[in-house]
Amino acid sequence: MNFLARISGRMTFLGEGRTRRVFLSRSGKYVVKIPLNGEGEHANFIEARDFSLNRFLGQEKLARCREVCLNGKWCLVMERVYPASIEENLPSWADFVDCRQVGYTRRKNLVAYDWAS
């Protein structure tokens, strides 16, 4: 059984993009972004790097995340974010996030959850 099939049996599938497949952890507090190709691995790296840099700079506009190696793949574990409504009046910085992929954490903080191209 391959890695994605094993993960699928342990977590809830949320969706798939061009470069990554996303699963919800059993606790419901985190999502795991599994790369489907080199671009997905790069996107995971970019999001983990950007979060660390923004946290260091005191900016809290990105969802908390970190890279983890699962079965030889660099995956991203990210806090779960509940997407904001399209009709919602959002701050101007949300316009600079691809497709306005922003939402709210459990603590009600507005953050970007998918910002790597």
C-alpha cells in the first residue's frame, strides 16, 4: 500500500490542488498538506519558511505551520483555518493572497492558509 493510501485511511481528505493533497488530522486541529510533486514540496517549504520569517518579524498574518518528514516526503502540518466568506469585508492585505485564501483560526485570528504559488 502506498503512502497516500495509508494516510487516506487515517485522516479525512479535504481536497486536492495541482501540487498538494490536504487532509484533516484526527483531532480536527490541523491539516496536513502532502506534496504530489516537486512543486508541492517547494510550496510546503515556502509556506514553512514564510511563517517562520513572519513570526520572527512579529507579523501574524500567516497560519501557523511547520514541515515534517513523513515516509520520506516533506509535508506541511498547519493549524486548521476556517475560510472567510467571499462576501466578507476583509482587510486590504487579503487581496494580495492568491484567490483570497484567508480565514479564521480557532482563536478567531484572520490569517492566510495557502500563499505559496
